[in-house]
Amino acid sequence: MAAELSDILIRQARREDLPALVAMFAADALGGHGDTTEPEAFPDYLRAFAVIEASPDQTLYVAERGGEVVGTFQTMVTTSLTGCGSSAMIIEAVQTRADMRGQGIGALMIEFAIAKAKGRGVRLVQLTSNMMRRDAHRFYERLGFKPSHLGFKMALK
Amino acid sequence: MAAELSDILIRQARREDLPALVAMFAADALGGHGDTTEPEAFPDYLRAFAVIEASPDQTLYVAERGGEVVGTFQTMVTTSLTGCGSSAMIIEAVQTRADMRGQGIGALMIEFAIAKAKGRGVRLVQLTSNMMRRDAHRFYERLGFKPSHLGFKMALK
């Protein structure tokens, strides 16, 4: 697996990665986020990309293999008073392209995020995972995460 | 309860609220964040407050009654490609002062946050709650949140 993964590059997402990223999210049924490759929706993705790019706290990454986007995740560093004014990194929107799963790309992405968090002196890395994604839960526990919290959501639209 | 709550003001935290906020977090055993009112720790809280204040995505609030801080929470608005480039609000570090619980202050704070989220056109409000805080889980479900996710954390220090 290590040999296979030596050809994976993790880097910040660029504008030209957007079509591949949208296609990956659109192919994710369980997320149920209504993502679509319809051209009418593209300006909304462009706008969101610009917001993420401009934020000092948020970063969107891609995993690339042979010039193709094969995975993605996003990080957000938050600061809070709790923990004597500590910082935390939240990892969100982790996806590996369907035909690239089971090869360790997801683990590589999460380990990359953890290394970034350590580099920034962050106290804690956290994420939430849909209750139904049992495989994902085992994956995160293998990487050293503890399922210590319940994640509550409320849809507003 | 409504009559009692008409005297609660929710507003952005100010620098001079910090001692009261630190005392509230220090009194929270379950959080286990090592918060302390020791003067040596105060500069760290000040630094964190400055970071939050400077962030375009993060806002720290207090609930005030009769000039005293009786509750606090923090919001963070994140933008992601998923959901056609949608935004979400994360609510964190929700605390009501121990002697002020059971009066609806927590619900008022969360409803305030939800109203802010709606005002910003946010698609989703989310938060995580320690597995052991059963009362908090019932509280969030009563307010309309669904416990749809597992929250994973990894301490880095």
C-alpha cells in the first residue's frame, strides 16, 4: 500500500479542481446534500470556493494522483476560550472518489490534516460522521479518534 | 419563564467579560478542559479572545442578566462545496452559569444562534455534545436538533 500511495499528492484545492470535486460530491448518495454537476449550479460552487479561499480559518484540500483529483477534505481551525484559550481543527467533507476507495487515500488525507494541526499547535482534531457510516466510524477509530460526542444537526432549508 | 427571561440580554462578548467567562468554564468539571482562574493563565485567554474577535467566521456571545454574565456560546460559520456551496453554523462552548440553569437561558441562547444562522442564509446548524451529557441531548432534541452524527475527537496535547 505504501508503494501505491507514494504517487498521491495532497495540496490545497485550486479553482480548476472544482468540476472534479463537484462530480465527487454529486456521486455521494448518503450525504444527501443535493450536489449536482448541472452547469446551472456551478456558479454557486465557484462562490463557495471563493469564500473558503478568502477565509483565514478554512482550507480546502485535494488528493491528486496522476493529475486527477481522487479525494478531498476541508479543515477549519477554531479558537475558543475553553482549554485556556486553545485551538481545535475541524475536518469536514472528507471524500475519496468511489473507484479509489480501500487504498489508504482517506487515511493519508486524515494523517495530513493531523500533521497540519500539530504544526499549528492545535490541541484537538475533531470531526463528525453520519451515524449510518459504520465503515467510516471504524476507520476513524483505527486512526486514533474517540467517538466521545453526539453530533446534532438542524436543517434550516 | 418568559417573564423571567425578558431580563436576559444576548450580545457579543467584550474583553471585560473575560474574567466571568473564565470562571464559568473553570467551574465545568465534565468539559475537562483544564480551565482555571489562576492569573498566570489569563494572558492565554486574552490572546484567544483577540483571535476570535479578529476572525470573520467566529463570534463569541454572552447572555447577561442585571449586568452579570450568566451564559455564553460561540458560533462559527463555515462554507463548503457540499450542498451546492452551502454554509453551516457550528455552535460551540455553550455554558450556562451553574446557579442559573433550568431557567431557559440555554434555549434562549441556542434560539438566538439559530435566528442569526437564518439571517445569514445558512443551510444547517450543528453542534456536538459529550456522550455523557444526557440532559443536554434531550435539550437539543427538544429544540429540534437530530442526533444524526457521531462526533470523533483526537487530543493532540
